[in-house]
Amino acid sequence: TRPDPPSRDGVLGADRVRLSGGRVSGYTLAGRTGWELDCNWKVYVDNYLAGSHIPIVHPGLFREIDYPRYRTETRGNYSSQHAPLRNPERIRTETDGAEAEYFWIYPNLMLNVYPDNFSTNLIVPLGTGRTRTIFEWFFRDPSQPRVKERLADTVAFSDEIQLEDIAICEAVQRGLQ
């Protein structure tokens, strides 16, 4: 028999409240999309965890974050990447000095927290060399016209980054083969 999976508290412990910083309450599912790519799911996760590729692979994202202040923290069952924002056009902030936080929760869940929204990425293995990513975006009041516009901008920017990640992950997979 398989052992029972650990509880949320068992995975995150006392840090589960810190994970969201209290910023994810009151949000509603506003959008969903998915991608399939030709790489092992672990290649995709490794790419997510390696912020060192941002300056090379993601020029648009690199312009939006204060990369010299970018940092990663690791814990037992998750890690967090902190990306201070430069008061950008594409990742809008409600307060100066805000940051994006990217959490990886073992083994295949990612939580991307921004000042005015958050998204989840679920990574689903489809085979040894094929992976599906499922993105869901959460906003407050997603039926409001201004929020609909914000959601469209956010998804478009995410798609840009995702296409860059797909290219690099598939190249890494070819190299591994």
C-alpha cells in the first residue's frame, strides 16, 4: 500500500501562512490555460527553480525585475524566489518596492504571487519526455472591465515567458537525450 500523502501543514509547516503573505484571500479564478511541451517534467521544474536563466532567456521579464536583488530561499518541501519589481508597465504594482514571489511546492506545484493577482502552475508528467503545464490566474473582481484588461495583459506576458521557457526546456531535453 502507498503511504498517505502529507497534509498541507506537513509539507509547509509553520511557513504556510508566510507563503501567501496574506495576499491571496478574496481572489477568484479568472483564467486558465495549458501548454504541452516535449521535455521531462523535471526539466521544466528545474528551469522554474533556476533564476539564473532570466537575463538570457527572458529579456522582457529581466527588464521588469531588479535582478541584482533577486534571491532564492529553500526549505524542506518548497522554495521561494523573491523578485523585487522596478515599478514596471507590464507587472503593475500598487505600491513602490513591491515584489513578485515565486514558490515551488514539492513536487510539481508553483505559486506565482504578484501585488494584485496570483497564479498557479501545475506540472503534469505525460511520459518520460512530455509534460503538460496548467496555469490558473486569480484576481479580485474578475468581471470588472479594468480587471478583465489587466487579466488579458497578465496572460499575454505569461504566454511570452512560457514560449521562451518551452524553447529552452525542449532544447535541454534534446541535450539530455
